[in-house]
Amino acid sequence: MSLVVVRDLGESYLQYRATAKQSIATSDFVEDLFQARIAALKYRATRSEESSEEVQSNISEIIRDGNDLTVFSGNAAYSRDIEAAVQSSQQYLAYFEDLRAAVAREEDLEHTALELGKSARKWTCRGLMPLL
């Protein structure tokens, strides 16, 4: 009788540990998603290289951690949800790269336009000087 109780207790403990590991992994994954969202908002506000690198780092962490589904091997529904989040994160990272390239082009064009404006004003002023 005590052998059966000990065996059942051992099985319950193993289930508890598996559930606890899944809970910790889920919490870590949600935290990574939250950090990535905050970093993306920061990038939108500042467009700084530092915040851009933070976004890329956070998204890469989501992809890396999400690809390790061994903790969820007994739970197909969670595995599918995390795989979907990883795929979305990969797509987001690709779009973010496109955004960074567009922002760099925009800043370059803005700089060029400012320089051309300065040059045009200088030449306009030189052209008006003889008339004064």
C-alpha cells in the first residue's frame, strides 16, 4: 500500500515540476514580448541606433527562446501558440529591418535637402548682392 502511495506521490511531483517549468518558460516568453514592445515604442520615439539594437536583441531572444519547445513537449496547444509567436517575430524582425533601411534613406535625403537648401540660399544671396 505504501509503495503505491509513494509511486503516486512521485508521479504527482513530476507533473508538478513539468507544470512549473512550463509556467516559468511562459512567463519568460511573455516578458521577452513585453520588452520587445517597449523597445519598439522607444525606437519609434527616438529612432536611435541604441533603441534599434535593443529591438533586434529582444526579438532575437524571442525567436531563440521560442524555438526551444522541449518544456512544452507534452502540450501541443502551447507549442503551436509559441511557434506562431516565433513566426510572427521573425516576420516582424524582417519588417523592422526594412523600416530601419527606410529611416536611414529618409534621414539621408533630409540631410541632402538641407545641404541643397543652404547652397541655394547662398547662391541666391550672391546673385542678389549686385542688385542692391
